[in-house]
Amino acid sequence: MSENNKKCINRILIFEIYEKTIVKICIHNILMYICPMYSSELIKGTLKTIVLNLLEQNGRMYGYEITQKVKEITDGKIQITEGALYPTLHSLEQNGELDTVKEYVGKRVRKYYTLTEQGQATAQEKVNELQDFIVTMKCLLNLKPSI
């Protein structure tokens, strides 16, 4: 176990609610050392692009599926929270870029998202814009191309 993980484990917060005798352990700090993530500022600026592109590639997806696919593709470097994802999905739906279909899975309702024609066009625009931005940032920061 690395020194960072040992320090982090020592910082685990244990909360006890004596009336209900519930013990909660906060492991957020441990996960940050095991799965380094990008800053939320970077993720926030690219979230619509990520969602639109995933839906373009995969057809229809539901929210949790999107979070897991992003986590899988990025080896855990990008972990989208529900608090960030669902407002983005609702905004895209309100802008006419997503259609939704509700399906029952057992006793639960699952909401699937698909791109509209407008959403497909927006997805391509966002990917092109991000690609151009990355090239510009490489020039601005004087980054050498990786081999």
C-alpha cells in the first residue's frame, strides 16, 4: 500500500448517530488516491460533448449506463456524478437535442435517452469544437505531440 493510501486511510471519517446507531464511513479520500480524476472544472466544460458523443456512438442509453460507460472507457479517470449528469441530460432534452423513452424494468422505471436529428448535428459540432480547442491548447501551452 502506498504512503498516500496509508495517510488517507488514517483520515477516514467515522460518523456515529447515537440515536439510530448508524455508522457511516466516508471513503471519498481513499478513492481519490486510487482513481485519480480530472478536475471538475475540466469535466464540466466537456460534459455535454461527452454525453452527446456517447449517445451518438451507442444509440440509446440510460443515465447510470452513461456514467458507467464513461468510467469504463477512461479507466476511472472521469467519473460523472448523478448531480452533474442529470441536469445536463435535462438541458439537452429541453433544447430538443434528446428524446426520452420510459421503460419498466421490474418495478422500476428506466429513462432511455436518444439523440434527435438536432442532437446528432450538435454532437458533431461539439466534437469538432473540442478537437479544435485541444489543438489550440497544445499550441498555447507549447505541448509536444505524444508518440
